[in-house]
Amino acid sequence: MNEDSERVAPETLKVSAKSNPNAVAGALAAALRERERAEMQAVGAGAINQAVKAVAIARSYLKEGGIDLVCVPSFITVEISEHERTGISLTVERRG
């Protein structure tokens, strides 16, 4: 994971428009090897795009180990510079 992807909690990854989707995918895959679910948060179209790409890449990383994923999106409200913004939370869980 790089400076563009900040870990909020052990199971939550913040993704920005500048995040490297391969790095985020690696962090996501590592989290899902250790536990059943992880959460990714993104605000803005560019960040959401990077997060969705990371889920697809992580899925290919985990496929070799026999792990498949399911992703459930939901809206969140986050505070950025004292302003409320709507973002997307992607809950990613192991399938099967």
C-alpha cells in the first residue's frame, strides 16, 4: 500500500483517485487472506474507479488460492475539511 491509500482501521482501506489500484489490490488481498471481510472507502468518481479496479485485480490475485470475492456497495457520509461528502463504501467478502 502506498501513501495514497491510507488505512483507517484494520479492515478499512481509504482509496483516492491517485491510489495505485495494484497496490490497493495487494493490501485488499492480504486483508482477505487473514479475515473474512474488508471495507474500502472512496469519495469521488476517480477514487471509486480505482477502488473497483482494485477489487477486480485482488480477485485475480486470490483466485490462485481458491478464494473468490463478493462486493457490496453502499453510500457513506464522510467529513473532509469540515465539509460532509457522500462517498461509497465497498464491503468485500470472501465467497463460499
